[in-house]
Amino acid sequence: MQTLPLQKKHAAVLTEYGLFAETLSNVCLLRFAPGETFIRQGMPLRQLFFVVSGKAKVCCASSNGRDLILCYYISRGMIGDVELMAGLEEAASTVVALTEFLCVGVPLEPNAARLRANLAFLNRVGEGLAQKLLQSSQSYLFDALHPAKERLCLYILENAQDGVFSGPLTNAAGSVGVSYRHLQRLLNALCGEGILRRAEHGFEIADREALLALCPGEPDAAL
């Protein structure tokens, strides 16, 4: 993580929430590298994050800490709104940068009173939470209506970096909703079809068009 001076062009993201950097304490610009975990579920959450650019993955694990029960992607909006409105001091999910991720950090402790007294901010947070609820419902329907192979193809597109899909396959299995063994079978099948190619650090996307054809809808990563 890098902490950088906040510039006017970055502070503009706060105005969407009725906030102004000059009225808040210790606001800064934060830069996270691809693959960097900057929020961990269960750890203290000391600031809010307002996305400037980049893409991150938000995951929530079950009580045993192994199975992912929620996984979605964020490239705009706010992180930490759920905890703020629920009065939680610990992070409810884990957030990992997929690309270089820039956001404005607003520390909670010195700014909590101002935030809770700002009606425009609270209304905007409410809108964001409603959108996340709709997104969660759509994700549930997607998992229920589409086979594992299609879910995996979408997951690969959303997580691949520079045409290579890597990372812990246990996380991929949890996100797709299959066993680790079944995930291996699906990956082998995609390699056999010439869609993926095994590489030293993961799987190369050998035929992007074929991979896209297996994905329902229009995944953000394909745009």
C-alpha cells in the first residue's frame, strides 16, 4: 500500500457522496498493487474507501473460514458502507485488488460524527447498499440457473490478468460453488478444448472468443 497526497481530481469522488475533503480529517489517496489484500474479514476496519480507479474482488467466507459464500467485483463506489451502517468495527468481508487500485481513504474515528450528521451522504450510502442487495440477488440467480462450467468461465474472465488466470484454486472452487476436484476436471476440459493452456503460474487464455461464448450475459471483464 502507498499513501499519497490527495489531489483535487481524486477528491472529486467524495462530492458524489456530499462530502468535501477540506471538511474531513486525515483524508488521503491510497494505492494498492494487483493481488494485494487491503481488507481482511474479521479485522478492524478503520477507514472508508471511495474508489477512484481499478478493480477489486470482495469475498465473504463462512464461519469455518474456508468456504466462500459471497464473491463480487467492485470498480466504483464505496467500501465499508455495510460496516458503517451496521455499526460493525470489524470488516465483514475481504477485499483484494485485481488491478492497480486507487481510492480515497477517510478515517472513521475522527470523521464518524460528521458522516452520520450528513444527510446527503447517508442517502447516497443507502442507494449504494440497495444496489449491492440487487447485485447479490442477481448473483444468487446466476449461480442457481447456470451450470458450473459457465460460472467458471465468467470467473476466469473476471480474474485473469494479462491473459493469465492464476491464484489459489481453492478460492476459485469456493467462488464458483464446486469442489476442488470438480474444478480440476472443468479446467482440464477447457484445456482439452483449446480454450485454456497450462502455464507456469496458472492458465493462459488461449481462445478468448471461445471463452466469451461460454459466458452468459456480458461480463465486465470482457468489455
